[in-house]
Amino acid sequence: MFQKQPIMRKVLYSLAPIFLFSIYLYGVRPLLTALVVFPLGILVEYLFEKKRGKKVSEAVLVTCALYTLSMPPVVPLWIVAVGIVFTVFMAKEVYGGFGRNIFNPAIAGRLFVYISFATIMQAGFVQAGNFGAAAGLWGYPVDGMSAATPLAQLRHGEPLSVLNAILGFRMGSLGESSVLLIVLAGIYLVATKTASWRLIVSTIGSAVLLTGALLLAGVAKALPMENLLVGSFLFVAVFMATDPVSAPKKPLAQWLYGIVIGVSVVLIRTFSLFPEGTSFAVLLGNTAASLFDDLVGGKKAAPAAAAANTARAAKDTGGAK
């Protein structure tokens, strides 16, 4: 049924501990979200690929997993369903399938629901821990349990526990809270040549440098350095910025791409009305990815070679993701 893609399987392996930790934090809510997302995501791709005479790619499983883990813990399941259909249909299949999509599908779907259902999505964040004691089973938080995210707290000058941020015992989307697990996943992906270390280092490094510069310059709106430990920044840097299809393939282009994402995140978080900024930053990077590859010289980087070759073959034969 599935088109075999070992590189995508490795991404799924790296996400498994994060998903299990989300169950510890939020009980059955991550399972319910996944039970909505995966069947719908696979079905939409199947309907398109059947007409093309192609199999469903294992990449759609990664898209579904990333989309699931990017959701607030108690977002209504009907919104989850609308979002994953948009993700696979509009962000992937409309472009022709695997290897043809310009934007990272999971990011596009996440941004779609965050803009379309902003108030409801914001109300979906609850206190983490106690196996989902604060997570309403069918879509809404237990009365009085919805609360501000760590980024919102930092904006109001409230203190943040760095230890809780590292271990993951703080509010956030299902998969973004544990810095420790995300870092371990990043090490695994780089070590197995599944993700480019340049993309991760340039994204994180540029954000750290710009944040430090803003703080040293005394910019009033600048958030403390801890803001990079909360929100979805590290999750996006490890799993979204490194997408081998929508990211550049050449080393220098990857550095430029990561810098665009890291700088954009900091600027959006500092000066815009949006509290997060990571989704917009990745889409901006996606838009410039092909341009960066065209402008710089050099050969394509090794870690992305397998996926790039698969994408090229998909384009030659009519698409497939």
C-alpha cells in the first residue's frame, strides 16, 4: 500500500518518544487527535494517488505525525480534521504530490487552522502533566483550566522555569514541550544522515545571535533568551526546517535558508502581534528555497541526496507524495 521511503521512517522513529511523552502529559487526547489525523490524511492522499496509478507515500505519515504534534492539546477534533484535509489536499496533492510541494505541508496545515480558528486554537492550551487531568476528552479544556502559554507569560514579564522547559513540563502544543527529547531526536536525525545539521545549526544559531543582539541593544520589546526554549521554535528547527523536499539542497543555500527562518522567528516574536512566528518563518524560507539553490554554487548536500533523488524521480514519473 505504501511507497517505501526509509528516510521518512527514521523521522517517524525520532518522533515516537515525543508522542509517547505527550500521552504522559495529556492522557488520551494525543491518541484521539492521531486517530482523526492519520486515517484522513492517508485517505486524501490515496484518493489522489490512485488516479495517478501511484502508491501512498510513507511521507504522508510524517506529515500526519508532525501535524498531530503541532496541535494544542484540547483543540476540537473537527478543527483537527479540517486542517489535515487541507494539509494533504492543498499543500501537497494540488502541487502534484511528493517532491513537487513547495511548502512544508504540516506547517501549511498548522498555519491554516491557527489563522482560521484563532480564538478556539488559543483556548486549546492547558496545563501539562497528571496524564491529561486538564484536557477535556472531546475537545474543550476542563472549566477554568485553559491558561496562557509560556510565550505569553514572557511577554508579560512573568518568570519561566528553564528546567521545566527543558524537561517538557510546561504548556504548549502536543509535541513541542520537551527540549530534551527534541534535541535527542535532532542528534539521531543528523547522525543517521536523515536531516542536515546545517539547517538546524543555522536556524537556531541565527535566532540566538539576533536575540542576544536585541537584548544588548536594549530593545524594549525583546524577549529574554529563554523564549527560544518555549513555543515551537526548536520543534520546527529540527523537524520542519529540515524537510528534504521544501528545503534547499546545496550547503550554502541551507545556511541562508536557516538564517532566514531563525531571523524571521525572532523578528515576528519581537515586533508583530503574533505570539509565535515559527510557521510564518518556515513558509517564508520555503518560498526562497529554490532561489537560494539557484543563486549559490556547489553540489547538493549528502544528507538530502536520498530524498532529493526520490523527489526527482517522482517529478519524472508524474509525482507521488
